[in-house]
Amino acid sequence: MRFLVVDDSPTMRRIVVNALQNFGYHDVVEAEDGQDALAKLHTENIEFVITDWNMPNMNGLELTRAIRNDSSFSTLPILMVTTRGLKQDILEALHAKVNNYVVKPFTPSVLKEKIDKLM
């Protein structure tokens, strides 16, 4: 399973990547924003996207919409991991068709539970 971890914070990417490795997932590609992620989606064989919402250039919501509008990626699992925890934000992300949502800060067990539900 190849994951794409998208976050403008190198520290947050490292936290997510380390958690994935602890869960036994070692095939991980990193991207620093939505534009970088879209480029990597077209060159890497990505099977699961974990993205932040708040990023420069192209945010996670825009990335989600771009993924869902591309028939090649329309069924790709997307987990949004963000500080945006308001009900309105969650509904907006679900409307954009993220598959699940995690509010930061989170524990590795919560991340694993959300990933497992999408597998």
C-alpha cells in the first residue's frame, strides 16, 4: 500500500510517516502542498492520500476536489488530518468527498482506526 502524505509542515509529515511505519506501512511519498501532491499522483502509484487542509498554493479541500474530479483517482481513499474541527468544516470536507476526517492533535491509535476503516 503506497501512501501520499500531504502537509506543509515537515514536522507533521514526519509524525504521520512515523505512525504509518509503526503500523507496518513503509511505502510513503511526501508532498508539501496540494500542487505538489497532484504532480506526485500523476507520477507515483498512490493508493491512499492523507492530507492537511490548511496549506499554501493548493489547500487540502482544493486537492480533494481535484482528485474527485479526475476519473483516474475518483475512488482513491482520502483521509483529511487538520486542525479545523468545526462541524461546518467537517461537513464541507465530507461534501468534497473526503472519506474520513481526523482533527489535530490526534493519537496514533485514532489515525490507525481511521485508516483501517478505509481499507
